[in-house]
Amino acid sequence: MLEIRSTVKLDDIESVMKAVAHRHNANVTVVSHLGQPHHVHADGGPREALVFTLYHPKLYASLLAADIRFAGFLPCRVAAWPEGDGVMLQALTPSGYCRVLGRPDLESLAAPLDSVLQRILEDAAHPVTASARERPGVETSRWGATEDQVNMRATLPQRIDYRGTKIEDEAGTGAHDSPGG
């Protein structure tokens, strides 16, 4: 079991986890919000947590080929909950999956995924605070906002019906369509 304490606040850990996973050729495919924000249980602890589903297809393929029962454990999940001034990150290691399945012989196949998961959690625990422009050898994008920085809520789709009609086709030319008096 991996358990690392992060200095990042719970409100910011989602963006940090996505960025860190991307740097390690993985993706955060699902973020599940568990519990109720600002709710304190009788024992005084918060009852809010996030669960990140990490997808790394290249490293999953060898485990699934060796034993299809790994499908019950993959993709990997990382739990995050507030603790003190930061967030606690916790994940079951893929070598732990091997022990649960009674296949310790496959731990060598799980080792690369263990390593990537460990590095993702360590990087998320202490994210780089310097901006990209301040880091040597890093060139920033000239394209502006990237895909993860764009909110697609309330945008108009390209097609508006099942026949492929475009919204521009329905809107007209912007001037009166028929001359008249």
C-alpha cells in the first residue's frame, strides 16, 4: 500500500493529479467525489474524499495478458482525503494485486507499474511550484489554453440533429432572406 502526504489542498489536488499523471504517460479518466463537503462526522474528522482512476494502457497490457483476473483491479485508483493542511494520497500497489490473486510470480511484471504509481504520488505530493517559464529547458506553448483548461459546458455542438444538420445551416445568412417592402 502506498501512502503519501501531499502539501496540496483538496480543492487543488485534482488538477495536480491530472498534470502529474500526464507527465508519466497516464491519464486520470474518472474523478469520483465521495462524502459530503464541509461535513464533519461525530469523531471530528472530515468525511470527504476523492478517488482518481489512473489509466496507463501500455503497462496494463502485460498484466492482463499474464492473468485476466487483473481486470478486477485495473485501472489503478488513488484515494485522496484532507488531513491537516494537506491531503493524504493512498493507493494499493499492483504488486499488491499479485499477492491478492495468489500470483507472486507476476510481481516482476507489476514492478514497472508500481514504479510509475509511486512517482505519480510523489510528484503530486510536492508539485513543482516554479512556472514553466522559470524552468530551464522548458518551452511554453504558444497555443494558449490546452484541452484540460477549456470548459466545454454550454457550448454548441457541431451538428444539431441525427441527419448532420449544422447550426449555421439553420441560422441563415445574417441578413433578411427575402427582399420585400
